[in-house]
Amino acid sequence: MAIWGKILGAAAGLMVGGPLGALVGGIAGHAYDKIQGDRGPDGDEPSLAKQTTFAIAIVALSAKMAKADGTVTRDEIAAFRQIFHVPPDEVKNVGRLFDQARKDSSGYETYAKQVYRIFQNNPAVMEELLGGLFHIAKADGVAHPAEIDFLRNVSAIFGFDETTFERMKVAHLGADMDDPYVVLGITRTATDAEVRSAWRGLMREHHPDTLIAQGMPEDFVELATEKVATINVAYDTICKQRGIN
């Protein structure tokens, strides 16, 4: 079931709090309160709440990031629609949310911090969200330095170190993609066993089923599929270079 209809659908009975909820409330005409539903044993919010928060965060942070270089281009908007597959009957709602986010005076940091609060135990989900932002950043043919700074700051708020950010940047923007070790986040001195372990770990973390279970909406599965493909290409390249069967 598509998540987009939940964003502004009061009938869903879902309330999203914090700055993301306030953003939606500004569009829907009423404030959204903190989720009151049952929580899991680890204190996490219900799965549907996480999925809706993820979707709203994608819209808000995409709008903020696209504006980072001063101009929101048609290519960036097209890239957003392409990778996130917004249904025709929800385009207007999502468009209003996008426009509200890029005009809002509050900074992107407040949105990123709310995402971290909800997904801090699911870093792979936050990495997929960042992957979507990278996709939009390069949509107009070049990732502007201001956009890179934006992505780096969001990455830091999400709790990723600089090494992890550089790995994500390489994987999504293409620089040094001839070095599969960077994609897997390991050095060339890694043993065969360490290479295999890094590959298995990334595959496990970024498998679509794992991410969906952690709160990523099914609508965003293409993000995870692309990431898995990149990881596999890097691993296959190293295996051929080393003769690993």
C-alpha cells in the first residue's frame, strides 16, 4: 500500500509530532500531535509511524537540499518524482509539502534531528534516506558544493562519521567508483575474509526486506535495490581481481 496517501490523510489515524508534524499540520490545516499508539519493546514508534515519518522527511529534506545551492531546478524536481514514484493522485499534496518545506524559515537540522531520534537504532534506513538526497543533488548534472555541505551536515546529525559519509558520497556521485574498496568501506590491505565480511554486512543491512521491517516504506524499495546492486558490483570486482571464488 502506498505511503503517500498517509502524509495528509487524517483518516489514517496517524499523528506525527515534532517539526515534521508541524510542517504537515501547516499544509493540512491542523496540528499533528505525537503518536499515541502502542510502542514496541525497544520503545520504537509503530511501523506505520516510522514509514510516514520517513516519507515526510524525504520530502522536507529534499526540498531543503534542492534549495541549498540557491535554485530548485526542474531536473531536481523530476529526479524526486522519478525515484520516489509519487502516485498521480498524490502529486499535488506532495508538491504542496515540498513547496512549504523550501519556503519554511526553520532549518533542515530540525528535521534531520527528528529523523535521527526515530531511526537512530536503524542506521541503514537513514543511509537510504541520504541516498535519495544524493540522487537529487546530482540530478542537474553536478553536485554543488553547498549541496555536499548540506549532505555532510545531515550525515553528521544522523551519527555517521566522515569515513562513512565519504563511502556514501563515492557510491552515489561516482567519484573513484573504480575503487570498489571505497564502496565497501575497507582498505586494499583487507584480507579476503574481511572483504567477504564487509560485503555480507552491507548486504544484510541494506536488503530491502530488512529496511522495510525497520520502517522504510515499500515505495522506496528502489533506493535499496540500487544500493545493493552497487555493493554487489564492488564485491564482484574485488573477487575477480583477487581470484576469489
